[in-house]
Amino acid sequence: SSLQGGIELRKPEKMFLIENKQHAYQRAAADPDVLIVYETVMEEWIVQCERLLAESDPQEDPEDNSGPSSEFEFWRNRMAKFNSVAEQLKQRECKCVIGVVSQSKSKVLKRWKAVDNMITESLNEAKDNVKYLSALEKYTEPLYTGTPATIIECLPALMNNAKMMLTIARYYGTSSRMTTLFIKLTNQIITNCKNSIMRPDPNGPAMKLWDQDIANLLDRLKMVIKLHDIHQGLYKATKEKLAAQPKGKQFDFNETLIFGKFDALTKRVQKLHDMFTTVHQFTSLSLHN
């Protein structure tokens, strides 16, 4: 059965349970009928754990607009699943399975040891990733609760933290992981910008652009363009800073994947800004006549 979407390792049936002692392991391993029960349990662990190890993080799907919280959630969930397996392996029944199978020269044991090492490594990876992503998380809160103006204020700290992750995180500092993170950060910035355009009052209902106060709308459209330019400017400045130390890790990520959607949105926002500026000018003229 599942545990937090994880796995519950199978235990031998009660009639086959033995003392958690060396002599009991030897006696059980010498009895082919008992040994096969323990080997079968271990083989099932291998299948269960291999399935868990194969659950990779969702690969970047162009249609996926999820923000960074989905990344934080994925790694926390993964850490909980592997933690659960590690804790179960410390239980008496599981120790007995390992003890008995270790006494025989079983081929299953070799396969289990390889899987067990992978579980340990995956747990270490998840713990390390959660540590760095949790440090970054507080800087991403304005992307969800703030406005484009408050996002501009938090961007330098966010970019600095991302640079630190790339340079010191043991597992997360790879090109593909960091690209995914930057895509998710940009996704959430885009969601925030769209919300800001559609809602004159951040907590109010969405309104058609024509029904909004045009001067106020123009200010918000301008803020989105400003956010776009500052976001890319900070990214490029960080990239240049890293390039000054050519031996270190670099911001060599796929920028089309990271910025493509935001560039497209900003082009549309610029057109809207131009159009509503014209509308505003004509409205002002008609009021003065």
C-alpha cells in the first residue's frame, strides 16, 4: 500500500518471522523453504524501490505553466518517500530479511545492495535539494502574493540565491535542474503580470481592459515592461559576473526556454501600451474640446 505516495515494504508473513539474531539468520538461511520466502520478499522490495527510483521530476513540458512551488513540493515529497523507505529498513522484520538473505550466497542480495545504494544516494540528493530550495523559497513568495513592483524589489536577492545554488549545491547545480528552476520562476512572474493587468485592484475581480481606468492601466502595463527588462538585465549581469571566473560553473542555460514566453507577453503588452496611450490622448483631447 502507499504511504505519502511512497511505498510500504512487504514483510514476511508472521509464521516465518524469526528472532533478530545471527544464529536465527543462519538457521533460516539453511532451510530452503524459509530462504525462498525471504528472497521473494527482497525481490519484491527491489521491484517497489526501482519503481520509486524511476519517478523522475516532471520533465519540462512547454505547456506546463507551474511556478517554483511545484519544484519545492516535488523534492519535499521525494525526500519524504525515500526517508520512509530508509526508516522501514531499520525495522525488525526488514532487518531479518536482510540478515537471512545475507547468510546465503543469493544473487538477489547483490541486486538489492545496488538498489539500496541508489536509495541512499537519492535520499541524500533530495535532502540536499530541499535544503537549497527552502533557502530560496522565501524570496519567491512575492511572485505569488506581490505585484510586479514588489517582484522587482526581490529579484536581486532571488538571482543571487540562484547563483549561489549553481556554484555550491552538490546535486542541484546542474544545467538541466537550474534551467527548470528558472523556467518555473519566469512562469510565476508571467502569471503575476497577467493578473496585474486584468485586476486594477489586486484583490478585486478581473476586468476587461476597456472597462478599466486607462491612466491606471497604462501604469500597470509600463510596470510589466519594466519588470521584464530588469529580470533579463539581472540575469545577464549575473551571467557576466560568472563569466569573469571562467573556471567556475556558468549560466549556460537555454535562454529561449527561460525567457521565450515572457518576451512574447511583453511584446503584446508593449502593443497594448501603445494603443491605450493613443486612446488616452484622444480621450484627453475630446475632454478639452
